[in-house]
Amino acid sequence: MPRSLRGGDEARVDRRFEAWWDGFTRRAGHADPYETAHRLRGKLRRTRVSERSEFLRDLWEVLLRQRREYGIALFLLDTVTDPAGLHELAARLSPLPELQSSDEEAHLADLIRLLAAAGEPALLPPVREYLLERAMSRDWVSVPWALWPHQKELFAQAWQRYLRESQPDDWNGTPVVRSFLAEPDAVRIVRSQVASEHPEHWHVLRAALIDEASHVRWLSREQRASLDRAVR
């Protein structure tokens, strides 16, 4: 039977899986992603251990590349106990599609955030594509902090892009700015990435940080002093 192919080759799914999937989707009808994932977990439990990895590879291929069912994939992640399974998922996220529905965009952001937080370089290609190349959805801002502090360079590149492509009115006085207040090291990293190439972006962010810090009461004296040093 043909197996899924890697790289730029056309991916193929086992014919037995295709037949099973057609029947499964007919029986599932219009079930929501959580219910569909629940049914798939039952199928995985009934699948022989020796065949489970192959089945899961074909399932990721269909869910992630063919159907863009990110919610189902997300709710299935608790079945992935082998690190290789997460690598299979990451490999099949790319290439990412154009912007999807709001629900699927939220689920995709969750998947990308989990890969970013894992701290493993092999899982980063779809994270990098999502943050630096693909059009930004409203859920984009929830992802970069999953890289901190283990992937500082990509973290800074992501925020550099955000500052370049968004308008200050989009993030002034929002959680985007507040998230930096207690992380002066993150401010310094972003500053080093942005200030030399786009000083105007840094000046806007700096002003927003100073203004936001003047309105919040939860920063300690030490935190305020560290932030002051970071924005000088």
C-alpha cells in the first residue's frame, strides 16, 4: 500500500484508510470537532498497537492537509504519547492555508502555540511559517509568547513583524502591550531586533509601554525599575 510521502512530494493516504474514512464521515454526519475527536479516540483505542502509528499518520494527513480540521486535530492531541507523533503532526501542518473560519483559526493558533512551547527546533517550521509568513489572524498575538524564553530570536522576529504590519491603535492599551510590562528581558530582545532597522516602531512601542505602566498598579517597585531600564 502507498504510504504518505515527505517533503514537496504529493502526499498519499492508504486506500484502506480512505475507505474507512469515507464510511466514518458518513456515519459522523455533522458532529462538532469535539464529538468527532471523541469517536476517533475510540477508533484509535480499538486499533492494534502495531498499526496505530500508521493510522495516525494517515489521519493527520487527512485532517491537516486535506480538510484543515484543526479543531479535531487539537482535541485528539491527548492521544499522542510518542514524541514522533507530534513530529508527524508538525510535518503535516505545512504548507499552511489562507485564513480559515474564525473557529478553525482559533484551533490552529492553539496547535501552533503547543508546538512553539515544546521547545524543540524540529517542531518550529510551521511555527515560523505561521508567525513570519502567513497572513495574521486575530489569534496571531496569542502565539509568540509560547516561544519565550527558549526561542528568543524567533520571538523577536515575530514581534518585529507585528509592529511593522499593524497599526498602533490596534495594540495600544491592549494585552499586547501589557504582556511585556513584567518581562523587561523580552522588551530588550524586541528592542534590539526593531530599533536599528525600524526605530519609529520602537519609539511607538516604547511610548505605549511607558503609558501603560503608568496606569497599572500590579507592577512591583522592582519590576518598574527593570522596565524603566529596558526602555531607556
